[in-house]
Amino acid sequence: MERQRGEEGPDRPAPVQDTAGRPRDAAGHGVGLLTLLERTLGTGTAAYLPGDGWIRLTLPLDDGGPAPVTVDVVADTRRAPRGIAYLLPGGGLNFCAEFFTPGDRGLAQELRREGFLVVGVTPREDAAAAADIGADRGLAAHRRDLARVVSALDGVLGLPYQYAGHSAGAALALDAAAHDRSPRLSRVVVLDTTGPYEGDLAVRAAATRDAYEAQLARGAYAADPGLAALIARAVTDPQAPSPVPWPPDPALRFTNAGLAHFALVRTAALPGPANWIHTQGHSAGSYVFGATPAEDRFGLTHTPLATWHAAASALGSGLVPTALMRDLAAIWAGDEKTYALPWERIEAEVVWVNTELGRGDHPRGARLIRDGGNRRVRFTVVPGYGHGDAVWSTTAAADVWSLF
């Protein structure tokens, strides 16, 4: 099917190339390529981080909005890229926390080693205070910010590219793909997110949408889920009592370490409008109550607490816009009046990988893409993994990323 230019998809430019067909100034050297991209995007103060065979550029795009969109680019210093991977973090996260953790074993470096120019797009709320976030920071606003970055880079590179996102970032990847008519968009990697539910779960999702609508009506435009602070206390003072009652005896309190592990392993049991969307939790693991909180026994199966702490320590504000959560809940409910994600317009290849204990086996979103005529759709569920394990597990490269 021939693609047509759409409202946000970049037009096809004449790529800036050298005589070998590589992006000019790159010539296999990441430093020159990043200099070119800094000139293309350059509205903020760039920071460069050199590594062994790679170099990273961090550039806040200060366009006068409530806070900058931050673009991170990781380039190989030994060869020119064969394509671009746009990495889109989940709600409350940023590129560094989600994809540059843990260090050389993060997904960003994995894709860089596979020959991609990695471009992480961190949403404005990461650099914002709660007072800076308004009722307009829904999914469409995030999509427009992403489209501006893609259009600018596509204009100078002309390389094939893909969107890859986790959680809320995966929903953004799907939405961006549905509005992007570029013939160079080759693939969408969807990592542990939820399309429309069916039956009772769709009804529950509609109630979640209503809860976020009520928050917006009260002027509550953003919230910090609090997981970062909880994990930090578990690392710095693990045996101290937390403020949270202990379920076997509410007169007692979880230890800090116990509470962090309980929240990671049994996320679905926590209060809050959207925790129920997890089949079990953020992380695979176990939790067994003892005779006292200090005697509880717990552990994480795939992602060490140290990795969770490293990721949480790299966060900015940690804020999640209420309008974004409202729009996601509308997608889960199949409420196209509140937010319509045009599944039938997604024409690129889709690789959708969920986790058994995270977002679970709910393939309706993938089916809607196929029903729209796109047969290049794969939906897989990874057994024994939690929501965050898909990006931070010590064995994610073999168990999850190999499915891409």
C-alpha cells in the first residue's frame, strides 16, 4: 500500500549524505554525527558523554514550553548507523532511567550495538514542577512533541527509523505510528502496554478514566507515584519501619525494605486508580509474611533492587500528567470519544511483547491493527516477567529483546 503524507509524519527529504551513502559528517564517527544533530535540534545547552566505542549527546529542547523536551542520542563512534531507534520511556520515567540503566547492559546500548542511532525522547514533565503541568499534557501533546523531533532529524538524515516504547511510551509509539505516513517508518516495538480491554476489564478501565477526569476537574494535573522515594528508603535504611500498615497486623508497619519489595512484586494489590492493570506487579519475585515485619521474607527474581534503585536515582521529577493517564485509561476502555487511537492506520511492522506478570495476555490492540489490514503484527507474552523486568532484568536481552 502506498503511503501518503499525513498531518505529522515527516515529508521525504533529500538525505544529507557523503559519497559512500552515509550521513555527511558521520562517516562512521559518532562525534561528527552528534555535532550535526546538535546543530539541527540545538535550542539548549548540550552535554556530551564519551564511552568505549560510543558517545552520548543530551540536549534539552527549550522551546518556551512549560519545560523542555529532552533528546538523548547515543551513537557508535566506529560506524555509521543503519537506522534510527526512537526510545520512548514509560510514565514518570526518562531515557536515562529506563533505557540507559544498567549502564552498558541497557536497551539503548543493545540497540546501538545492533547498528542503530539511538534517540531517546524524554517528555517535558521530567523537567517540570507540578505547577508547570496543565490539563493539556495528554497523549496527543506527547505525540506532537515526538513528531517535531522526528521531523527535524529525518530532514537531515533520511534514515529508516522505528519507534520503541515501554508502558505509556509504548502507547505513544503506537499513536505516533498511526499518525506518521513516512515511508521510512519501518517498525513499532511495543513493550508491555495495554490496548482496549474487553468485558468487565473494559468497564473497570472506564471507571479508571472517570477517576482521572475527576482529578482533572479538581485541578490535580500531575502526581508522583512515589516509587522512587520508597526504593531509596529501602536501600538507605532497609530495617526501619515505614509509615504503611502491615497487612497481617495493621497496628504494625512494613519495614522500608519490605514495603519496597511488596510494592514491586504485588503492585496490583496496591491502592490507586491504575495499579490493577498489572496482572501481578512491576517485578517478578516473592513475598511471604513472617511473624513480624522484620521476619518477612522476600526477593526479586529477575531485576535486582540495586538496578531499580539506579533507575529511580536517574529520574527527574517523576511526575505523571493526569491528562496522560486519562487518555491511556480511555484507550484501555475502548472509549474513542475521549481518546481515539486509530489502530487501522498503523501500517509499519508491529512487534508487541507483553509480560505475564505485568500487562499480561491482552492482545486486542494487536488484533485491531491486523483487522485494519496490517498483517505484519506479532504479539508475544514473556512468562515469569514483571512489568519493569522487560527493560531491567539481567536476562532481558535473551528473554525479551531477542523477540524484537
